[in-house]
Amino acid sequence: MDNVVEIRDLHKVYRDGFDVHALRGVDLDVARGEFMTIAGPSGSGKTTLLNLLGGLDRPTEGRVFIEGQEVTAMSRSELADMRRRRLGFVFQSFNLIPVLTARENVEFALILRGVGAERRRALAQNVLEQVSLDEGMRERRPLDLSGGQQQRVAVARAIVGEPAVVLADEPTANLDTENALALLDLMERLNEERQATFIFSTHDPRVMERARRRVTLRDGEVVSDERVA
Ligand SMILES: Nc1ncnc2c1ncn2[C@@H]1O[C@H](COP(=O)(O)OP(=O)(O)OP(=O)(O)O)[C@@H](O)[C@H]1O
Ligand SMILES: [Mg+2]
């Protein structure tokens, strides 16, 4: 069995003033190439789960494995290395670097992976082509791009290093229907062509409809896990 993600009895308690038990014993296996959503009401723990999966925060209890490596046992520098090599993130607010152009934002992900200049340029152009960002747009800075274009740059940056897993927190939240559907088409194509595993949190019925597996959280617990034929 080829699981890229294994989550075992994961708990997260935020303690500021009073305790918030954000995750209460989550168990989940995700196989390579899955295209799945994490749904659930506001406050159910979706962002918390993605942050723990990506090693951006530590659980109170439980274990997370990515490609067999225990994320929850890693030091800070091992975590940073694991994120660079195995994961791609798409944040709701894009998190592009404002002083860099679209192309430079994508190349930056490769600088962190130690890829040389010439190959970096070629890979960035290739992936920007895949996300259909016109050449004229690639030398613009994020603020001179529309929300949908910025979102595509963020996806390009997340996938350029060919990560095993792409984690996306409400990737279509700021997009109109046309751009949301285009983004889903793109992610589906990458999922099929590269066997990249996609895990998105979402409230968006347009996204849920396209998922092949739908996990639902409520009050920090998995309450349903359905596969779509
Ligand atoms: N840094 C934090 N400190 C304290 N409590 C937090 C923190 N982050 C999240 N929480 C609490 O943990 C619970 C789960 O939050 P989380 O952000 O994971 O939910 P979510 O499902 O992503 O919600 P939304 O759909 O609104 O994005 C909520 O009760 C939230 O208030
Ligand atoms: Mg959230």
C-alpha cells in the first residue's frame, strides 16, 4: 500500500487563556495520487489539520507521516527541508512575495531547492505555461495581476518542484466561478499527469463536486469519509 500521508490519533489543543480542542483524534491515510477535499463548518479544524500535515505547527498528541517519514519527530531544520522537497502549499491569501515578479516568485521555490539558474528559468517558464499565465504577465509583480492570475502563480510555485503532496487551504475562496473552475481543471490535470496528491480544505461546492474523496470534519473529528466512483 502506497500511502503518501498517514495521520494517527492527531490532537491539537490551542491554549491561549482557555483551551480550544481543535482536533480530537484524527486518523487518516491518503494514497498516492488522491484528489481529496476536507470540508466542514467554520472552526471544525480544517486549517489546523493542513498546518499539522505540512509541519507548519506541532500537534499536542499524535503522529503524522509523509512518505513514511515522521513529520512529528522532525527538528525545525528537518521540517524545513521536508517542506521544500516533498510539499507544495497554496494558501488562501496566495502569500506571493510582493517585490518579485510572477516568474521570480516561482523561481524562488527552486532557489530554495538549490536548482541552478538556467534550469530554474526553464522550469519556471514551463510551469507558468501550464497554468496558462501569458508571457506578458510573467514579468509583472503580484499587485499588478488579478486575483485569478495571482492564484495561478501561487499554484505554479507550489507545483514547480514536483512535490509529492500539494496542500491547499480554500484555494478557490477568492476566485469567481470562471477562475475557480479553471484552477480545478489545472489541478486535476496535474494530478493525472504527475500523480501529485492534492488535499484541499474547502467550503466551496464547486470544489467538493470535483473531488474523488471527501472527508468531513466536525468539531475536530472526522465524521465522514466518502469516495466517489
Ligand atoms: N492560533 C490559534 N489559537 C487559538 N485557537 C485557534 C487558533 N487557530 C485556530 N483556533 C481554533 O481552533 C478551532 C479550529 O480552527 P481552524 O482554523 O482549524 O478551523 P477551520 O475549519 O479552518 O475554519 P474556517 O472554515 O473558518 O477556516 C477553532 O475553534 C479556532 O477558533
Ligand atoms: Mg480555515
